[in-house]
Amino acid sequence: MQEIYQQFIEGMKNTSGLEYVAVFFGIVSVLYSRKENILVYPTGIINTVLYTWFCFSWWNLYAEGSLNFYYTAMSLYGWYVWSRKKDGKTLAITYNTKKDWIICITFFIISWVVLFFILKNYTNSSVPLGDSFASAAAYTGMWQMTRKKVENWIWWIITNIASIPLYFYKGAVFTSVQYLIFLILAVIGLVEWIKKTKKVSA
């Protein structure tokens, strides 16, 4: 525990100002997501563009880097979908159907296997299993979020649990703290979205 504490203190001291900016916008983005506010996307884009650069340039987390690039593209798509109106209404929060679950789990497994294979064989990643797992879960969560599925929060919870030790191990201590905050917010977000669907169906 003493060693982990020392590593935490040292990591916080070495955190750059730019990483603080990225973390700030990441947290703000999740807060907007909880509230079903479309500002989740522009604030999230700032976070993901910065993290794309961090992951490729600083930490050699290639799957996470590609993930943040994917986040950026999906944020643009989600921004469009959430702003569209059909019969005067924006997209509603819904649950996955059985078919949706099958597609999600299949998508997650394929993403994990493909990312792990690429990281293991074509990069110098020291954490191919953890990097690919966290990224595959996040790929799935982001896709679910653009469709306003309640279950997107479950995938974010899985992502955050996997990302906390991953970033800590790579020395990105403040970012691992960010994922701890994300984990708490994801649990709260799941509860809030469940309540919203109950109000609509009541």
C-alpha cells in the first residue's frame, strides 16, 4: 500500500496541465450525459481529441488511442442523432431488446479479440489484454450511448473498472482518478436513466 501511495503522489506531481484540462472536460461530459443534455458531445470531443494524442504519444496505449479517435467520430454522430426530431420529439431513452443484447455482446467480443491480436502482434504494448478489454467495452458503450440505451451505463461501468488499474499501471495516475470518478458517475447515471424510463412508462 505504501508503494502504491508513493506512486500515486509521484504521478499526481508529474501530471501535465493539458491532462488536467482533458480530465475536466471528460467529467463535465459525463455530467451532461447523466442529464441527457446534448452538450455531452462538444465537451466530450475536447476530451477525446486530447486523449487520442496522449495515448499514442505518451503512454503507448494504442487500443485506447484508437478508442478515443472512435469516440470523437461517434460523438459527431451522436450529436447529430440526439439533435434530430421525429414528430417534434428527440430520441427517447429505451432498453435493449434481446436482439440488441446479442449484437452488443457479439460486437464486444469481436472488438476485444481483434484489438488484442493487433496489440499483441503489431505493437509494443505492455498491456495488450487489459488495453483491448477496456477499449472493446468502451466501443460498445459509446455505440449504445448514441442510441440512448439505458445499458450504455453498464458498459461504461465495465470500462471504468478496467481502466482504473490500466492507467495507474502506465503512470497516468490523474487519469486513473478520472476513471474512478467516471465509475461513480456511471452508477449514478444508470440509476437516473432507469428512473427516467419509469416516469415515461408511468
